[in-house]
Amino acid sequence: MSMDNNFEVLEHEVDRLVEALGQLRNENDQLKEELKESASLQKKTQGELELLRQYEKEFKTVKSNHEAVRDRIEGLLERLNKIES
């Protein structure tokens, strides 16, 4: 092989490596953006989950209050029925 041929091969390999590096940088940038979006989505989801937990707690309280009111009304109705008898 001549020296010129060796330089051509070396230049070709350097070009190939530069192209590969560019592709890897682009992929890295894309992955960083996807990670950022994923972290943002996770934060949003955690906020929504916390809100859902609060709603569930409120629902249980309302349900408990509803049952207590129903029981009191049933008790009043029973007392009224005894009066009518």
C-alpha cells in the first residue's frame, strides 16, 4: 500500500467516526429530551395521584356522613311509626 492509500483509508475512517459521533450526539439529545418529558409527566402524574387520594378521602368522609344521616333518619322514621301505631 502506498502512503496516499493509507491516508485515504484513514480519512475515510475518520469521516465515518465523525458521522457516527454526530448520530450519537443527536440520539443523546433526543434521549435527554425524552427523559425530560418523562420526568415532567411523572411529576404531573404524582400530582394527579395526590389529588385523587384527597378526593378518595373526601368521598369516604361524605359516604360516612351520608350513612350516619341515613341511620338517624331511619331512627326518626321508626319513632314516628311507633307514634302512629
